[in-house]
Amino acid sequence: MYKQAYTNSSYGYGMAIGVLVFLFSFALSGIINLVTRRDSVDL
């Protein structure tokens, strides 16, 4: 991502790759959160 954006001066393409990586990691963390959900504890 860094090489694509700064060596080739393709800032828009580098930004698009960054956004896709962010969205993928956000979705993956949401899925993991749903799969490993624990029951709430009443105190």
C-alpha cells in the first residue's frame, strides 16, 4: 500500500487500498465479536 501510493504517485489508489483494508478488518472484528459473544452477568 505504501509503495503503491508514494513511489508511483498513485495517492488515490493507495487511499482506496487503505480504505478496503480498514473495512475488511472492521468486518472481521465484527464477525469475531459475534462468534465469541458471551452471556451478560447479572450482579
